[in-house]
Amino acid sequence: MTFKLAVPILGFDNMKEVELHKIDEIFMKMKAVGEEHISFTLINPFVLREYDFEVPERTRALLEIDEHSNILILNIVLIQNPIEHSVVNFIGPVLFNTDNSKAAQIILQDTDIYGVAEKISNFLKK
């Protein structure tokens, strides 16, 4: 599915559209449309931890989010080998409104709740 970015991905201001492809039940790939070398691996944060935040009103308006909207929330992950060493960015979730194909990244202000970058191994059962 293709999404128009209402708010750019941090550091990628020229990226206007992305394609989202499912890898499996946990991971997805986000590729920049027209930029074959720009892609991100995303993860469903809810499989790792409890994850809750308020979407800023400005972002709600840009994505046209209301109480009936279908929103997909994913986080960018830096893949490492082994996979347990991969790092998840919890303070910069990407929101996808699957009803109107608009997306935006938000930056959470409270870094005390969610670390900037946390290893996936921190959430695996020992």
C-alpha cells in the first residue's frame, strides 16, 4: 500500500511517498517511492511492550484521524546480526492512516517512558 507523508520522516525531508510491505506478523518494510535506495524496517511495537501515547492534535488533523480511523503504528528498527541486537526507536513512531493512505512520524517528548533506542533483546523472555 502507498502512503503520502503528511509529516516527513526525521532526516528525510524530501521523501513524500512511501510503500508499506508486510514481511511477517511483526516486521514491515517501508520504501521511499522514487528512491530505490531508501528503505526502513519497521516493527509492531505492541509485540514487544505496552506502548501508549497521545497523538498531537496537529498530526491528528494532518492525517484526518477521528475515533473511527484505522491507524497502524510502527517503529523504525535498525537491524543487526543477530536479530536480538537490533535497536528499536520508540520515541519516533510512524503512524499510518489506512483509511486515507496518509502517514506521519511523530516525536514523543517524554523520553523517560520510552528509551530513544532499545535493543530487542531487552524484551525477550530469558
